[in-house]
Amino acid sequence: MSRYLSLPKTAAEELMALVACDRSGRGISKLGRTEDWRSAASAFAHLGSVVVISGFYVLDAHAAETDGPGGAVMLARAFLEEGRRAQIWTDEPCIEIIKAAARSVSFPEDLVRIAPEKLDSETPGGIIFTERPGRAEDGHYYNFRKKDISAWTAPLDDLAADAAKRGIVTLGIGDGGNEAGMGAFYEEMKKMHPEYADCFSTVRTDHALAADVSNWGAYAFAAALSCIWGSWRGPNDGEELAMLKAEAACGAADGMSGRPELTVDGFGIDVQSGIISALKKIWEASVR
């Protein structure tokens, strides 16, 4: 049974202060609002089924990056633990790394699959994009080094438009502005970083959350849902390290360094674990 009908404002403010305080220095997370988190949590908390879409290809490493898989696994698992249906969708270049992350925390590997081109036979209640490339204005996909990665990126962001036609609610979580869903902040991002204007995503979703690191945004959204549901459904101690080790063993790379390291966007495991611990404390305070 849900503890709240919506995410308490205080909890939303604390979540943003933790994961959307511009710790990365990119400035994108400062574009979000408390109401973004509250409306997104309200829209997804009651859904009976979700699909989480992730996977961002690192050109220099020839593999997916470490930001994305962990967040996707934890979000999908949150819904499963709450008794809902959940799958993770991605493309061929990223699937083995996401499966590795899933195995490391006992998420059912058979629920990680290659995404369909259309939703003709797939009707989830909601779709969450987290750290998944979104098309720029010219129709191509770009990384933060302004390199075109379209050849290694399946057009999974097309599913956002397909979902809109079918009345399926969508959410985008990103940190750099080139992810699906970050089109909600497109004009503001261009003014903030005109040098990256050609790379920013124009793909919009019904709800959009800008975070310092996409995984943190996904973990914080799991915490937000936990506040509504009344039970902790986010990551637990040791799981971040387990996922990073599994991903690195498959060649996953930090998106900043391009190397298979136990880091996410340059942040080490101590920082990651600290974020997770703080998220759980926010939840604990909300359910007292």
C-alpha cells in the first residue's frame, strides 16, 4: 500500500540537493525543478508495468559506458520488488554489459532484451529512458566529445514518439543534455553551452529529470518511488561496486576517461556509495 499519494515536497527538495546540485560542473542539472521530480514520481508510482531503456556507446572503448546500466537495473528492479512488471531494453552494442550488471545483483537476465523497433506488440504502462542517446537537431547522435555515434546507436528514442501516440507515459533521465528526454531543456541548454548546441538532444518525454550523473538520477527516482510506496526499493550496500566490477569485466568504460574503470563519470566508488547511503536516509526520514 502506498504511504503517500505523491512525493513529499521536502523529500523532492532533498533528493535534488543531493543528485542535482551541479557536482559534475556541467550545469545541466540546475535546469530541473522540484516539481519535475514530484510529477514524474506521481505518474509512475501507480503503473503496473514499465520498460527502462538505457545504454550509451563509448566510441573509444568500443563498449557501453558505466553510467546507465546500473541505473536501469535498479529502476527495473524497484518495480519488480513492488510487484510490478519490468523489463530493460537496449541495443546490441550495449546488451552484454547491462546483462552483466543485472546478473551481479540477481536481476533476472531474461528481462534484459534488445528493444523492438515499434510498440505494436509491446504495451508497457510507462517507459523510462536513462542515459540513452537522443537525436540532435540534425537527426544524429553525439557524445560529449562532439563525435557522431549514430553508426553504433539504434534509434530507440523513436519509442518516445511511439509511446506518445499510444498514451504511454514517458520519462527521460540525463546529465549531459544529449540524452533522450533532455529535449525538455533544449533552449536553456543551448544558451548555457552554445558550443554544444549541435549535440544536444531535441527528443522530449512527458517528464524529464536532469541530474549530475544519470545513475544518480535513476537511483534518486527509485528513492522517490520508495517514499510513495513506503518500502525501500533502491540500491543496497555493496551493489554499486558489484555492478561496476561486472560491467568493467565486460569492457564497460567510464564515459569521461574512456577506460574500463570502477568509476562513473569520473566519480569513484566512495562517492557512489555515499550517494546511495544518503538517498536511503532521505527515504527513512520520509517514512518515519
